[in-house]
Amino acid sequence: MLRWISSTVGLALTVGSVAGILAFALGLIVQAPANAHLAAVQMAEIAAQQKKISDGAWWGAVLMTIALIGMFIAR
């Protein structure tokens, strides 16, 4: 039933799908609240919030790259 998942295409699609979902969740869980909070904080807290946003964007880019590679391999 799930024999396709052990194939190269199936594995690439699975890894790519999981990475894409994680990138989406990262945006919802980390970046969206940090962006909302950034609008309401004092200047002293801005650097800490910008670091969170920067880190989240970096990890999002890494996860989306993995998703892109997975889609490319599956193609």
C-alpha cells in the first residue's frame, strides 16, 4: 500500500512536503507573532525581535530549499 514512499520519488515528495509544512508552521508560530509584537514594543526590544524574525526567515529559507529540492528530485 505504501510501497511508493520507499521509492526515490516518494521519499523526495515526502521530505519536500514535510519541509514545506514546517516552513509554513514556522511562519505562523514564530514569525507572525514576532512581527505583531515588533509593532508594539519599545526601541530596546526591537533588536531582539528582529533577531527572531531574521532567524525564522533563515530557517524558513532552508526548509523551503529542501522542499524545492524534493520537488525537483521527484520531477
